[in-house]
Amino acid sequence: MSNDPAAASEDVTEKACDFLMGVLDRMGIAADIDVKEEDDKIVLEIQTANPDVVIGRKGQVVDALQHLVGKVVFRERSGEKGKPFVVDAGGYRDKHIERLKALAAKMGEKARETRTIVELSPMSAHDRRIVHMEIATMPGLSSRSEGEGDDRHILVVPGDDAPAAVAE
């Protein structure tokens, strides 16, 4: 066994791909996997004729696949840190982030115009983080999470420096 971190990383990536291909095969999905190593993550992009089946409703299938790959990778690394693996199909992850940013912009504008707190639907911690980060870039707005478990959601809050509503 070598102490070469690059070789160890390749080995873990290969095992992650083999595992993912095995799961897809058992699901009856013919696919290939493109590996894209980025600065902060390793993306396993599933190439298939019907990416919607791999993505699932609201990304549930691709999220479950990512969770399983994460468990396998953690076991392979024996708990050592490494770049996280992201499972994607049909560019779903990037499109999903863009939708969340658009939602944040729309709800931020609504909060600013109405000068009232806008409550968003419950979402995952990952999705909430993206929305919080987007709201943070918008002057005169802040956001906070509220609720417990599956009911945890974001409140978009207009600040004192938000433009005042025009009185007629």
C-alpha cells in the first residue's frame, strides 16, 4: 500500500464510481459516469438517456445516491478527510442553485417592497444555506431560519436601511 495521496484519492474515486454504477445497474439505468475533480469537490456526473429518472422528484433520487456514495467514500477513507463527492445528472445541481438564487432574489424584492417579513417554504439545510448567502448580498435585507426538522424554513426580513414604501 502506497502513501501517495493522489493514488489513494484515485482509488477512492474509482470505488465510488464502481459502487454508483452498481446501484444504477440494479435500478435498471444504463449510464456512464464522468468524473470532474474541482478545487473543493469531486463531481460524479451521471450520463444517461433519461436524467429525470436519476434526478427524481425534487432531486430526491440524486440526493439519495449522493448520500450512499458519501457513506462508501467515508468507509474507504477510514474517516480521513478528503474532497466531498457530489453526484449530479443532467446538470441538476447547478440548475437547482440558480433556481434557489432566483427565489431568494424574488422573495427579497417582495420583502423590500412590502416592508414585511416573507416566509419561504421548508427546505434542506444545504438549500437554506444557498438562500441565506444570496440574501446576504442584497442591501437592506437579512434572513434567518426558523422551525424544527423538516419544517425548518427561512424568513426574509427587510431592514431599516431598506427603501421606505412610497406613501400617497
